[in-house]
Amino acid sequence: MKAIQITAERTMALTEIAGTEQCPSGEIEIKAGEVLLRIEYVGFCGSDLSTFLGKNPMVRIPVIPGHEVGAVIERVGKDVPQGLKPGMTVTVNPYTNCGKCASCRNGRPNACQHNETLGVQRDGAMREYLVLPWEKVIPAGLLTPRTCALVEPMSVGFHAVSRAQVTDIDVVLVIGCGMVGMGAIVRSAQRGATVIAADIDDSKLELAKRLGASYTLNTLNDDIHARLLEMTSGFGPDVVIEAVGSAPTYQMAVDEVAFTGRVVCIGYAKTEVSFQTKYFVQKELDIRGSRNAMPSDFRAVIHYLERGTCPVDELISMETTPEGAADAMQKWVENPGKVFRILIRFGHE
């Protein structure tokens, strides 16, 4: 069957792997407790871009990328719950969890010490068919497979809001209006918070307002500190969610958050970050990491998208076939700030 593979730095190829294009019944083996998925759409995310550029230290090359999935159940193995049936539209929880590490023991499998994410530490979903344990298959209700490919990245933003314990009395600054940041904006607004969206791109900021942001900041042009004090009656934001992953935005988060505020970090900074650590103590900050998402976050995103109020088409910057994947990735490299999501359509839907 067709699969997209990153074979070396800046090299992506369409290849054939075990299985066949048509996948006749019985041709791909599935074991008890497993589900065979017919892949419809997969999104390229920031980790795939980093892998393509040779900047992802966690990846094993060559690798099949992709963990943002819209699929249809093709077949189910023995001992799969009756709630999962052939023909159902589903998305995927792309993380593994060992069940034994401290994170798993503490009920937070999303942060499993030994996690292997599809498309990073193990081959991902950019192929025509995929076999997974039934526990990692998430029914998507009324969503189309195309919309399902947006669920995972938005769920990461939803999870960050949970980590921040956002309430309706909070002012929340979200730094970075990519798909993950947009998820954080939506969820914060749903919880009744006043949301400030910050980014370098005015078109993204305009969309952020439509998704729930009350205020916007262009971090290239605005006096960030002065504007934030103006927006928050001189206090600063109660919560800052960092969804970029750069040294300047990490520093901004700590500098601008209110005294006794909460900083939640999603993005991986690619370089070392220097802080004025006095703010950690003087402000008595809560600084928290946020990794991946919990099953409840996936369900919450699906529930939100089922309402039909999200401008899904505006979150999809480009859609192409497996044959066009390499060209699409190169266009993202050339203009990274303008891309929300690139979807690869495998042509079954």
C-alpha cells in the first residue's frame, strides 16, 4: 500500500509498504483487540516539519509521519467492543502509555515516560491502512474524516487549558495562533475567560477573534507590555499559554504573567532559554508543562466541532494527495508563518 516516508533531512518519498492498495478482506492481518483503519485524511503538524528539516531529536529516520487522523473502520478483530464497528468514522489517540511509569501510575498517561507517538518514535499514519489497539480508536460522532484530522492538534490546546485550571474570572494570554494555540483559545473562551491572542500574523489574529479571543496582539508591531497592562487594568494576564516554542516567547510568558499567575508551556524551544529567575519567586508563579492530551480532551474537541460553528475550511491551509505531499511540505518550509494545517487526502472518502 502507499505510504509517505521521510527518508533523510529534507527528503520525502512516496513508497510501497506491506499490504495492498485495495486491502481485500483478510489481506492485512489483525489480532484480537485490534482495529483496521482505512485512512482518509492525515494532517502534517509542526513535529513533522521539524522531522523534515532534521531538527526533531526524538524521531527515528526513516519514518512514516502523521498522527492527526481521520479514518473509517475497515475491520475489527476479536474482543473489540461492540461500540466500534466497520464503517464508523473515527480519529486516533496517537500516543502509547506503558502503564507502569510515574505518569501512568498518577493517572496521566498522556505524559508517559516511555510514550511513542505515531510518526515520531514509531511509524505514523500517512499510509492507506493502519492497525491499532481498539483503545486508541476514538469514535468521531457526526464529524467527517476530513474534520477528524483537526481533532488531535486542537485537543493539545484543550489540554493546556485544563493544566492551567482556567476559570471565568481569568484573563488568558495565548502566545501563538497555530492549530494548538487556536484550541487553547477556543477552550479558554468556552470556560468564560477573557482571552488575548498573540501572534505575528494579522490574518491568524483575525481568525482568533472569531474563535473566541476578546483582544489581539501582533508581537512584531505592538508594545506587548504596555498593551497587556492596558487590557488587564495593570495586573497582567492571570494565565499565559505558550504555544510557539521559542526562547523569546518563553521569556515573554514569564515576564508578562501576573503575580501569582500560571504559565503553561506547550511548545518545545529549539534552543536554551535564559530567564530572570527572580520572577519565579517574586511572582510565586506556577509554571507547568502540558504534553499531548487526555481522552477527555479528544471528546471535548469532537463535541465542539460537532456544533458546526468552527470555520474548519479556514484552518486547512492546503489539501493534497500523497503524490503532492513533498511539494506541500516544501511550501510550508518556505512560508511557515502562513500555514495552519496541510491535509493529505488518501482518496477513499
